[in-house]
Amino acid sequence: MSTTSLPSPGRAAELREALLAAGFTADGLLDLLGAPAYAALARSETVPALRATRGDGPLSALVRLFLLQQPAPYARAQAALPVDAALADGWLRRGAAADGEDAEAVYAAVDVRPYGGPDGEDWYIVSDLGCAVGGAGGIGRREEAVVLGVGGASTTLAGITVRTPVGSALDLGTGSGIQALHAAQHATRVTATDVNPRALEFTRLTLALSGAPAAELLTGSLYEPVGDTSYDLIVSNPPFVISPGARLTYRDGGMGGDDLCRSVVQQAGDHLNPGGYAQFLGNWQHVDGEDWRDRLRSWVPRGCDAWIVQRDVQDVTQYAELWLRDAGDHRSDPAEYQRRYEDWLDEFEARNTKSVGFGWITLRRSDAPEPSIVIEEWPHSVEQPLGETVLAHFARQDYLRDHDDAALLEGYFLLGAEVVQEQVGAPGAEDPEHVVLRQNRGMRRATKVDTVGAGFAGVCDGSLSAGRILDAIAHLVQEDPVVLRDRTPEAIRMLVEQGFLEPAAPVPDAGPGAGKPADPMM
């Protein structure tokens, strides 16, 4: 375990003012580096950024110091920072100049990465040297207790999280504190836990340097540190990697198979207030002879609705290679690499695991007698942030649960935002082979519908009930309206569940002719 002492947050506000004054922000980096160098830095390629920071300005000095981990002459650093305070508090350390000259130089003691908040906030994520994703070192540190910066998984979880104002929020396994930082903007009280005490200190630094309220910081595994306390929001990007052993605290759960993710999800129900949300990233095993959906369904705690989205699946060889590279094992002795690779495959073989899924798990404590559990595979692109999409999903589930087919036909609906219709068929054909409804927002779903379904969706503007629209369609296609009413509710439910249609209050009558629908088959 690393024993490096960490900075004191006591004068973080002074340091923050200096960083902001120098333009050391997400936007400032993009302006200085340019898009190609900025993108290269995100791939841990530093040469373009080094070339772009050859100038003498304060921002160039800060980028080299904190992101590229290059020494800065004391005088140059002094132009950008309160150097003596930063040295005293441990943000910087003294050292000799890299070129061997006698001039005194300073080095960064931690990675500090500018991070833009959802409403344009200028935040900073503090992590171990070489571990700010997009910094000079990238991944590959082997110390057991290393603390990483913000990466793709972290920003994914932040993007899908529901952001309604809440009284209390729990960030389980906080790492460098990005989820706690987001939660501090809409939760009165934030608690952050981690089994790694150093991670809690980094969270303290992240919050202080970002100008965010302090959080309650508790050391321990899973829910043990919070006892019986319950919350309105729980978020976790846990150490979900399914591995043989627990070499790296930040990623390896130390439990067999996917037991850690299962435990995090199953125990969440005991710590959620009524109406509260719990949102996680996770990995799960695909076991030979078992439906992965059944496996995940068994994880959902009693009293909770769930929406689980599998975003990717890797066979066990791809999965092992990914995480062996993450640990830098591919750069080790070939025989040692082969031995570790064998260990991973032995572990999967013993558990009869053929592949591993990755995705999002959202729970909502509804205490409904018949909980809504939706488990799906959606590997396609989505539009982040998705917090509002998550809220809308559960609202639609409530509506569908409360409305039988008869009530559904009495309901009013609106076509979802930015839903378009595509007709697919041979060029010049009189009729399309099929019609596709496609969302350009949120989950960006697409679904095939027949001409009746397309006509129905196109007329949904809240002015007529579903039943009256179907009666009009039946008249146009010369079909028995009773038969059409009987066979259509299932299709309406699908369109509502997937967000193509939104339940709505009826549009008030605006006078003569109001409420008259357009031709539903146009």
C-alpha cells in the first residue's frame, strides 16, 4: 500500500482561486491544447500536449505540472500558484530541475484534473499521480490502494443518475469522489464510504478544491459503515471486476464471481427511503445453461422496481485481457503474464462462466405489490445525461401498472420528443415493408410498428383518447373497431414502456373543430 502523505485541504480555496485565475479549467484546457491534443491526452498520449504547452504562460505551467507531471521552475510556478502554501500543504513537492541545472523546481504531489460540471461548474478531481485518466500515466499502477481519477465508467454513472433534490445521498465506494461531488449539488447531506482510507482523503480534497460542501466520510466495506441508515439516493461504481483474487482495491471486489455486485444491489433495499433511487454500474456472469436475465432478476431486493440495461458482453478471454492490461501485466515477464492469464481462465472455468456482461442497474423503492422489473440489452449509442430519462421510465411503469387495458384505451397520450418515422422498403414500392419509429433523444430506441401502430402514434397529441383514435383508424381501414380495440393495448403498452408515447392529460377543448384528429393513416 502506498504510504505517500496527502495534501491538506485547509487552504484549498486559495489554491482554487489561483487555478481559476489561470484558466486551468476544462474549457481552458481545450482552448490551450486544441481539440487534437486534448483528445490525445484523454488517450494518455502526451506529446501533443507537451508541444502545445511550450509557452511561458501560467496555464501552460499548470498543465505541465498537474496533468503531464513535468517539473516546473519555482519562479514559473510562482507566477501561477501560491507556491509556498501549496508546498506547505503538500500539493507540491520540491525537487531538482529535470535538466540537471541547479535551479530549484517543484513537482505535483497529486494529479489534479479540471472537470466540467453539468451546469458549467469548474470542478477538480484529485487522484494519485499517474492515475488521472487522461493524464500522463493513465492506468497501469499496481499499488493495492491506488486511487484513480475520473474515467469513462465514472462519467457514465454520473450521467445516468437521477438529479432531483434529496435530503440524503450515499456514495458507496467513493474513490476520488466524483459521485459525491455531483450529489453535493442536489443533496442536503452526502455520505461517502470506501474500504480504502486514502480514497476518502482524496474525496475530501476533490470536494474542497471544487468548492463543494464537505461530506460525511466513513471507512468500511459495502454498507457496513452506515449501519441501518437509509437514504434517498444511493450511487456506486463499485470494484466490480470479476477476477481471481483482489489485487487492486479500486477494481477487484475480493468476492467470488459477481458476488460483490450482487451484494451491493441486494442490500440496497434495506438502505433506501420510500421513493428513493439506487443506481450502480456492474459486471455479471453469463453462466452456461442459465439466462443472465434470471440471474439479475434474483438480485432485485423486495419492494423495489428495477431497470437493468446490459450495455456490453465480452467472452472470458477478452475480459481477462482487458483487465490484465489494466494492471500493466502485459508489460511484465511473459511467463508471469501467461500464469496470470491462466489463473483468470481457471476461475471462469470453475464457475462455468462463458462471458461477462456490463451495464447499469437502477432500483427504486416503490413497495408496490407487483414490482416492475425491466431487464434488457441495449448496446447502441445513447444521449447522456439520462437522469431525466430514468425518471420518465419509472413514471411510465407506474402508469402502466395502474392502468388495465380498459383504462389504457380511455387514456390520452403524446408522441415522445423527437420521435421520427422511417419507412423501409424497395424503391418505388407502393407500400413499405415495415415502418420504424426512432427516438433521437435519450435511449435512442427504434422499433418496428405496423401501419395501425404508426398511424396511432402519429395522432397522439393529447386531444383524443386512445380508444377514439382506434375507432377512427378502424373506420379508415374498414376493420371491426371492437377487434382493433382488443388487439391493440399490448402494442400501446410497448410504445409507452419504451418512451415513444407519454401519458398525458387531455388537451382542453379549444372551440369548434378542436380535437378533430388528422388522418391517422397519413
